[in-house]
Amino acid sequence: MARRDFSASRIPGFATVAVLVFAALYLPIMMLVIYSFNSGDSIAIWEGFSFKWYPVAWNNEQVREVTFRSLTIATVASVIATTVATMAALGTTRRRGTKGQTFIYVMINQPLMVPEIVTAVALLIFFASIKVATGYQGLGYLITAHAAFCIPFAYLPIRARLEGMDRTLEIAAADLYATPWQAFRHVTLPLLMPGIAAGLMLAFVTSLDDVVITLFVKSAGQDTLPTYMLAQIRRSVSAEVNAISTLLLLLTVILLTAFFLLTRKRD
Amino acid sequence: MKTTLAAMALLLGGTAIASAEGELQLFNWGDYTSPEMIEKFEAETGIKVTITDYDSNDTAMAKIEAGGHGFDLVVPSNSWVPIYIEKGLVQEFDLSKLPNHANIAPEWLESPYDPGRKYSVPWQWGSTGIAVNKTAYDGDINTSSIFMDPPEELVGKVNVTPEMNDVMSLALWYVGGEPCTEDTEVLKKARDALMAAKPKWLSMDYGMTEKMAANDVMASVYWNGAIFRARLKNEDIVYGYPKEGYPLWMDQVMLLSDAQNVDEAHQFLNFIMEPENAAMISSFARYANGIAGSDPFMPEDMMTAPEIVVAEELKGSGSFLPTCSPKAQEYYTAIWTELQK
Amino acid sequence: MSAREDGQARRDARNTWLLSAPALFILTFAAAGPLLIMLVYSFLTPGDYGNVVWKFSTDAWVGTVLSKDIFDGTYSLADAHLTIFWRSVKLSLITTFFTFIVGFPTAWIIATRSPRMRTALLFLITIPFWTNLLIRTFAINQIIRNEGLLNTFLLYLGVIDEPLLIIYSDFAVFLGMTYVYLPLMVLPLFAAIDRFDMRLIEAAYDLYASRWQVLRRVILPIVRPGIVAGSILVFIPALGAYVTPRILGGGRNMMIGNFIELQFGQGRNWPLGAALSVLLLVIVAVALVFYVRITSRESSNG
């Protein structure tokens, strides 16, 4: 049997699956983009082409507010979560048999283990007592709650990256009289970057999607995009939310293209 | 008169202590508050209104009871009104600040759950009935048998709204009982009938304005205003009032005990009892309001809609659901849990 | 053990705790700590209209395994709880397996592109998830409903004669969950594959290892941490999923998440909800520890 050259980037079938996966991921997104141009107010019945939902969504002050709030919380919470998760991942991998590692591991993954509603009710009771005692009702509660449940989403990809990453380079750096910080900054961190990026992205979208915990923790005037939408389910979701989603999508695509063009030279 | 009122309110607002100047925190069902009405209120009074949404009476109660929420006004359904009062979560109105209180229609003023309306101002009211797509089934729709014993044509196409009180009451009426009964024989009958009907249902879900209009669901236990909006998109949809009995409900605005902006809240309450403003609320969410004299301001299509205007012969079957005793409540939840498994 | 190694071990131990401290602090304050409230609540009496009454009771814990007949007061095994639990485990396992089957090649393809392309593809995977979960779920519903895209297409092709009834079925929930949890599988897999030197595989292949052997002996051990992370991130949240089963499953067949939610909502039995969730937490935590132990032992055995 003649053997063709093997190439890691060309395993037969893999590319097909990947293309199908991307297609499947974007199919529902295409649907919602199409329906954002619906002239009717439905997300299920097509009544003709129109741009009308864009000005409607844009001029809806509440929609603008909740979208901005969601993005703010997601950004701050995911950065906090990723930072502490990176530290924890560095602390809990590639170290021999330290006592308490299992405990730390379970603690970090704990937010995954109970349905959101349970954490939500517990936080409602706990934070309400703090709110009453201190009088502070700001966004801090939502950000802390989000940062907490985002930690495992950031931690696991970073840990997956770190595990088995060999320490030779770091030890070499240390032997060359690099301070631990220098070794981390110039050796470990760059190697770890893909894991951190993956973790940050997961944490960000997880925060952006959260409904139940936010619903219970929010104070007056702290609706986020998901809680705003959840509360509409009983009535009916109008094409307005499709327009908002499409605008957000457009924003990310612009950011992505910009990033892509800016990094072209260095590649 | 309005200017005098505004001036008076301003004066009162000025003397209030420890409240943020000119703001109001409204905690309401999602997509239930007319933005135009809020704009008008803000323009007239200079008070900034912030609306925060909830999706169920249970969530609202849990949050209010926990405290530290920062809300001034909440809009619970009728069966929750006595619970709020009993738990001391709401305060009595200062009627001297509510001259429009006299506008509350007489039939709503003497409500069984808040006699004299000292704690609650009507927001909107409606019924829970049965919507049917007449291309799928053409028979009598003014009966609960549509979902309790679906006709051949509707088997596997019926949705039942996941609202315990509404569904339990409909089922109890259907088997000849009354809501909140503690009679185990009747309850057993209702449970058995529900359990027997469940395999013939498609779903227990919300969002029926869309799904009925899009022909995904051919019949559903649902709220009249939502079905009214579905019918505007799909004229095959008709709304029935079960003759065995059907629930009426009302959501009303209540003033929280720990409200920070009590004066602003009174101004708002007075504002929404103005017939013109009450009509604005109705034309947004498509439910009737409880304010006398709002009819001339209502949209034309609502004044004739069979979903809003109940036929004379079916009026008698509708009634407000009482607040059940803890014992009856326990039976309800046990049956409901069994049903949802 | 030499003195140097001993010192290293002690430094390691100290650093483990120091480096984990900020994460543990946040989690104690806003996740695990407040859950102690749930432990307390599970031993109280339900209030008439939600919440709890401060009266000790073990009813909730009894209620997790036994159900009391409301009419004659007799107890029987709560088989409904088992049904719900089994349905959740089954659906979550299938979802995890399927996300892996399609997620692995995807992650592989991403990891083997040029750095710039890699970043772009990673973004492409996550962009759909910038759109709110509810909206995405509604969009999926749009595709699979009776008159939706899928059925219209299949009818047009003549593959089927009448629409497939997918909405409001376990299959719809599975489809929705696979969609929702896919990036949680792909990203950790990517992070694990990406650090891997591809020349190793090519070398192994040159040494006349078969494709299957390369996959099993060379690739799998390397990506194992990614598989472990991915399957934890998919399986555990899927077990407690709430939105997807509610919208795509139509609320007739509950999963654990919905059942616990019901206790805190219309069921008005907070203690039972609390007891069920503490029980779930313990089961999952124990399973997790075993899973991690087993998988790490396998990888060290090579």
C-alpha cells in the first residue's frame, strides 16, 4: 500500500467536520439576522423586508442601557475571573502532590455543579443582607457574582494548556538568573497565552449569557440584556431583539476584521 | 387641574426627606409598561422612571422579601395581593395624594382582595381562556374539554400555559369543583383528568403569540391579550371562554414598605389613574384597564375585540381566583409537580 | 529525597495556596460560601408562599428519596426523581459525547492553522455566543419547527413526506444543548492541541505507525487534559441546564435544573429544592474527583 505523506493539518475528514460545525453554528445566527429585517414584529412569520427594527432598537433607551450594562459586566467580570483563574491554574498544576489540591480543584469547579437557580437564591439572600446593612446597591454585586461563576470556565482551558507544558524552558530561564517574575513574563506567559485567550473568551460569553443569577442578584435599574429578554418571553419576543443581536454581531465582526488587518504585517 | 396637582406634588416632593430627587423605581412584568406613557409622565413631572423587569410572581416576591432591592412600586397579580399585605411588604396609600383614585371603576374599587383599594391600583386585567386555530378544529371552543379531553383533531397539538393557579382552577371547574378546594375527592378527580390529558398535549410553554400565529400550536390555554395579538397576525385564531369556568386576573400596582421615593410613587399612581394614561397602558400590552372613562381613549380595534369584550352569556363563568389556603396550596403544588414530571 | 527537592516541594505547596487564594476568596464570597445557606434551608420548613419558615424539619431530605402521596399520606420511592435524574444524565452524556465527536476535529483544524488564522477561527467559534442564549434558542426553534427551514428543505428534497415533529422532543433538547455547549468543548481541546508539536505525529507516522495507532498512542495522551476539561465543562452544566430544556423541550419533560427551579418557583418548596441541589452537588463533586483521579492516572501511565 502506498503511503501518502502525513500532514497534521490535513487529516482526512477533519476539515469536512469543521466546515459543517461552522455552518451549523452560523445557521441559527443567519436566521436571526434575516428576521431582523422583517417588516412584521414576529421572529417566526416573515411579512416582508424592512429596516424599521434598527431605528426602533437604537432609539429604545432601555435596550441601549441594558446592552451597555451587559457588556460592561461581562468585560470586567471575565477579566477578573481570567486573572485569578490563571494564578490558580499556575498554582495547581505541575506541582507534586501538594495537599489540598483536590479541595481547590473542587472549589474552583463548584459553580458548575449546582443549577444556576440554587446559586441565584443563595446569592439573593446573602447579598440582600449586605445591601440592607451597607446601603450599597451598585453593580459590584453582579460583577462579583459573575466573576465567581466565570472562574471555572476560565480555569479549565488554562489548566488544560498548562498540564504537561514542560518546565525545561522556565528552569533554563531561572538558571540564566532570570527572576521568577521575568521567567513568568517572558517564558511561561507567552506559552500560556492561547489557553488564557480561550479561557477569557469562554468567561466573557458565559457572563454575557447569564440569566438566572442576574435576575436574582440585580437591584433596581440593573437589567441586563438577557434578563430584559427573559421577561419578554411571556408576551412575545419581537424582531427588535433580533436587530439588537445583529448590531452586536456587526460590532464583533468589525472588531475581528480590524484585528485581522492590524496583525497582518507581523505574521 | 393637572398643573395644580403637579405644583402640589412638587411642593410635597420638596419637603420629603432622604429621597433621591425626582426618581422612581418601578418593578414590573417585562414588556408590560408603555414607553410613551412613561415618557409623558417624565415630561409632566420631571421624575426619572427606571423600569426593572421580572418574569414571574414568585421571582418578584422572593426579591422583595429578601430586601435591599431599591424598588418603589411592584405589580403583582390579584392572588398575591393579600400575601404582600399580610407579610407587611407594602404600605397603605395616602389617599389625599391620589385625587384620581375616584376614577377607579366601581366594579374594581370593591375588590375582594383589597376592599376600597387602599393598597393597590389597577394596572391591567384579563382572562385566561382557550385559543384555537379554527382550521384545525371547528367545534365548540367555549369549553375546557379542548385541553382536558382534546378532540381527535387537536391531539398532540395543544399547549397548556405553565401557570399553576390558572391551570389548576380550570381543571377543578372542569370536574365540577371550585378553585382552592380542600375536598380530596374533587382534587383527585382533577389530578386524574389532568394526568390522562397530559399525553395528548404538545407542550407546557409560554410564547404562544408567536407559536399560535405561526401554526406551531393549534390550541392553547393562554391569556386573552396575547391571543388578541396573535389573531392580528393570523385570523384563523379564535379565543374561547370555557363555560365550566375560567379565571379572571388583574395585575395591580402596590407601594412597597421600604420604598425610597414615596411621593414620586404617589404621583405616578395618580398619573396612571387618569383615563387617558390608563388607555395608553392598555393600547401597549393589549389588556383592559380598570379605570372608568378610559374607553374614549382606547384604540378602535380593542373596543370590538372578542378577546377583550366578553360575550354576555359567557360573562357569568369568569371569576377572580381567590388566594388559596396553605393546605389547598399544598395540594396544588403536589399535583402540579406530578403533572410536570 | 534531596534537600533541594524537599525545599522545592515546600515552596510548591506554599505557592499553590498563595496563587489560588484570590480565586478561592471570590468563590467563597459569591459562590460556594452562600451555598451554605442552602444547606441550612434544606433542614427548614417551607413557607406557605415560597421562602422558608425557621422550624427544623427533615422532610425535605426524606422528600428527595421518598414521595408522600398527598391523598392517603403513604410514602413510596420517589421514582419520578429517578426518572428526571436519569433523563438528565442520559441527555448530558449524549451531548458531551457528540460535542466531542464534532468538536475534536474542529479544534484540531483550528490548532493547526497559522497563528493569525487560529485567532480568527477562535473568534468565529465564539461569535455566535455573543448572541443571547434565549435568542439563539429561539433561532434553533425556527429551524426545526414544523414549517421551519429544516422541514421545508427536506420536504423539498423529497426525503420526507410530512414534517418531522422535532420541536418539543428530547431530540430537540439534545440538538439545542449540543449547539449551546459546543464551544465549551472546542476551546479547551484547542488549548491542549495547540501546545503540541505536530512534527511528533509526522515522525510517528513516518515510523510506520498506522493512523489509528498515531491517534491512540500519540495524539490522545497529549490532548487528554483538554478532553477532561471539555467534558467537565459540557457535562456538568448540561446536567443542570434550564433554558434549553424549557424552550426546546416544551416544559413537559423536566430535567434536574427545571425540577429544582420548580421548587423555588411555583412548587414553593425551597427546602426540597435546597436538599436536591445539595445532593446533586455532592454526587457531582464525588464523580468529578473520581473522574480526574482516573484520567490523570491513565495519562501518567502513558
